[in-house]
Amino acid sequence: MRCISCGFIKLTVFLEVPNAPMRVQVISEKNLLKDKKINLKILKCERCTLVQLSDKNYVVDDYYDDYIMSRTYSPHARKYLKGLARDFVGSFNLKNKLVIDVGCGDGYFVYALMNAKAKSIGIEPSDIATKLAREKGVKVLRNYVDDRFKLGKKADAFVTLEVFEHISNPEKLLTNVKKFLKVDGYGLVEVPSLVKALRDNRYYDFFPDHVAYYSPTSLSYMLQQNGFDVLSIKHSPDENYLIAYFQYTSKSGLSNSVQKRFVDYRDQYKDFFGKLENRKVVLWGAGAKGISSISFSNIEKNKILFCVDSDPNKRGTYLPGSHIPVFSVDRLLKKEADVVVVTAMAYKEEIIKTLMGKYGYKKSQIAVIAPEPMFLK
């Protein structure tokens, strides 16, 4: 057997679960005679570390045609999903952009994305789940995202919640997703956390519906292997799920994606200082971050009065590239500046506290340079 994620041939036994249920969906009386217990053998890939079933055929091909899994009957879950949708849309500027929910289930996350001002369409193979989704007034295509699937338009992003743990060929699914995803489009994947399952002795989380069990390492590996730049992987607030944000890179690789984000940041930086045209601006921080950002953004020297720094060895010097003069922090006592931009981000909290306490600046007069140039709120 080869790893379902990376194709490596060396897999070792991770766990054996005797007398596991054949399926974890409730069954009708007429199917009782077909039901039986099975012995699960679970393996771990020695290369990508993905934990996976030894037999991917526990689940038959048409199993998901009538599958229904919903957590949205829980108020707590609905609140979490709404927050996740807002965060995804807000983080990647997806308002009025097309976001596809692959394996959308009962459609609640499609609804949550629309509520966050994205345009969203769900794709769902289950007839029961599709009907529930359409009852919510959302657009859902009843289909598998397989080799035959055609969306007919390009999407700005896609999401898939609690799907990849069911997939025995993640590469194939992602290949088909990339057919409708724009280059540099964004993705969100949520899967149950293997870390949480092991830490809390949740051996009941191992069952045949779940072909794969992801850790941050194996999830990141799988996404990167398939042409995605992983931006972040974190646990959900209750730590039950792993949440990955990532971006589809072009054929020339990661560098183009990173280059685009750099250009976007540089332009934001220049626009921010451009809006301060008639303000008296001072920088706090003559370290590498301030020097680098001011230089690559090509901020004109006349837009900034001077820079201050608490290091006495930097006083009387100039920032390389921009040639902005550096003074003692106490120069701020002269009240020459009505805006202070903090570039020493490692000491941001300490500097902000000093600006407001000792020097009397308000939040509306203090700005930071990351994650984007902006005033304090």
C-alpha cells in the first residue's frame, strides 16, 4: 500500500481497533442484517506523517450519495461557523468574490459566507444534504468534484469543511478544484485534529468513515505537494479542528505568490504615507524593520520629519536608503509630530504604552506597520 497523500511505500502500524462499527451513520431496520463489526488497521506514513486506514475500501463508492452530517443544530457550532466565514472573507478581501464550498453538507457555511458578503455556491453529492441546503435559500450543485465536473466559471476561493478526512485521493480532489480556482485564489480546509484525538484519548474518533487523520505537519505537506502556499494552520477555539488557510500558486511556484503579496503590501505602505501628506510624521524605530520598509517602499524623505530610537548608539545617525535623521526618543517632548508610526514591531506594545502614557499621544495619532500600515483602533 502507498500513502494516500504522498505515495510513499513505507507505512507502519499506528493503531488497531477491533470490533469497530462498519459505518457511523444510523441505519434503518431493513439494513440491520447487512450490518457487521470490522477490525480497523490504521497506518502512519514515514515520510509525510499522515495517519490513514490500511484499507480505503471500507466505504463503498456510493456511500455519500445519501450521506448527511450536520453540526449546525448546535447554536455553538453556528456561532463558530459564522465567525470562521467572517474571518476568511475579511482576511483575504473576498467580499463580492466567488467562494465555492466543496462538500457543503446542509449548506450552512454557504449561508454564512453569503452573510459575510461573499458570493458563494455549494457543491454536495448527497441528495438529502442538498435538499436541506436549498431549503436555506442557498445555491447548491448536487455533484461530486470529480474529473467530469465543470463549474463553468472561475472562483476566487474555495472552502471544504470536514471533507478531507473522508477522501482517499486528496491529490485528485485538489487537481479538480484547481480547474475552477483562479491562480492566486485562496483556500480554507478544516479537518478533525489528530492532535486533539490523541491528547484526549479519543479513540472513538477512529472509524471507517474517516480515511485520513491529519496533524498540522501532514496537512501542510499535503497542501504544499499539490501547489498551494500554506499561509497558516491553527486549531479551532475548542481545538477539535485544524484550520488551514492557503493560496494556489502559479506554475512558476511559490515565488510569484509571495511576490504579489509583497507588491500589495508595498503599495499599501505607500498609500498610507501618501494619505499623511499634510501631517507631521515621525517614525519610532531605527532598526532593521523600519529601515527596510521605508527603503523598499521608496517613501520620500520630506514626508517624514525624523526617526526616534531608544538606543543611544543610533542618535545622530541616518536611516540607510531614505537618509532620515535619527534622534533620541525624548525629542517627542517638543511636540513636533502629530503622528507617530511604530516600525519597531518587536517592541510595539511597550512603545504604544510609552507614547500614550509619557508623551500624551492618542490612539488616533499612533500607527503600526503590520500586518498592514494602520492607525490603532
